[in-house]
Amino acid sequence: MSTDPAPQRFVVVHNDEEQYSTWPAGLPVPNGWHTDGFTGSQEECLQHVSRVWTDLRPKTLRDLAGR
């Protein structure tokens, strides 16, 4: 019998500036943040973030620069 805890699950969240983070699944997402639909281990979520968050500038700055 293993005493290892079950792996913790995370969700990928983003804010209105299209900045991404991970958040423990099952906890309420903080105000101003929204889930993007991806759930997994923290490592899987971080890999997802690295694929989708390719421009680290906030959205308002990207919009000002014309993307």
C-alpha cells in the first residue's frame, strides 16, 4: 500500500491581459482570472502555458504596438 498522496491537479487560468498561470483544481479561481479549459498535473499545465503564451507582453501593450 502506497502512502504517496494522489497527484495534485491544476487548471490553466488567464486574465484579461492574456497572462497565464496555473491554479489548483477545485479551488475557486481568483477574481479577474478565467480557466482556459486545460487541466492536468502542474508540469502538464506549465507545458500547455508555454505552448499558448508565446508573447509575454500584456494584451494592452500588444494592442498598442499593433501586435
